[in-house]
Amino acid sequence: ILKTDAGHASSVACEPLSASSSDFGSAELELNSVIRASQTISMEIHTEVLLEKLMKLVIEVAGAQNGHILMEKNGEWQVVASHSARSAGSGEEQSQPALPFSTIHYVARTLEKLVLNNATQDSRFSSDPYLLSSSALSVLCVPILHLGKLSGILYLENTLTADAFTSDQLEVLSILSSQAAISIENARLFEEISSLNV
């Protein structure tokens, strides 16, 4: 995993990832793609831009339709970045979109990733109002951990098919979430230092 030197800013573009096949679910994800994605995240030291780049990357890697990053603020989990595969921009569609918070709270409590291959059929969350009313078929929640401490949660959903998230995708997302945790902390520290120098 590559760590950022917080003293050096970067304007690395969020380039599309490439794999040996057009499907990221294939067993032969290129190591170069993972490295480039990790570098894209690690070199960004501004939180807002970092989260935007991270969302675009994970949406592409996972083949999800919608994605959000949540962070805990004042005791509540709030969406701080969103992206949709259908939108061309950064995906800030609404400030606090509806989500299945039973899954968010589960991941926050267990610190384990959660995969719902058929979101409406999993008895643990089948009564969640969002899952009952939305078109989400596959759901993935990944904790963003820094030194064992939860710094955020990545939420992804696929509205087209059940069993959408493969083991290969989960492995790559775990790598990216680990790098994201480091980069989020670096960006936070950089912004704190910058505010002291104003």
C-alpha cells in the first residue's frame, strides 16, 4: 500500500481502470490497475477531491449503479460523498439520500464487510424500509479502517442484478478502502496544518 507524503500535493487524474477483460469480475484483474487506482487515491491531499476520486474508482471497479461514503458526525452516520454510474459529474445528487441504515449500523458495529447477494431476501435486513421500497438487488458495505479504528463506510448497490459483487471485486475494494483510510487521515492532518498557517 502506498502512503502519501502530506507535503506534496498532486493533480493526478482519475483515469479509467483497465483489466485483462472488460469485466472486473474476472479472475485476472491486472495488478497494474490496482496499483494505479491506489496511487490515484494516495496522491490526493484534499478531502473533497479525494472522496470524489474514490467514489468514481469504486463504482467502476464494483460495477455498481450507486455509491456513497459515510462518516460519523455528531453521533450520526452522514453521507459525505456520492456517485452514480448514470451521472457524468461528481454525483452530489442530494445531501442525505435514503439508505438502508440497518446495514450501515451492522458494519459500524462489527467492523466487517457486508455483502447482500439478494438484498430483499436476507432475513437480517428484510424489514429495512429502504430495501423494501428501493430497486437495490445487490448491496455491499465496506468499513474504512485506519489503525483498527473506523473512519468511514463505503456503501455500494447494484440495481440490475443479484449476486453482482464478486470475490475479485471485494478483494480490490478491500485494498482500495485500506489505502483510502490512510489518505483520508493524511488529508485531514494536512487540512488541520494548513488552517493553522492561515
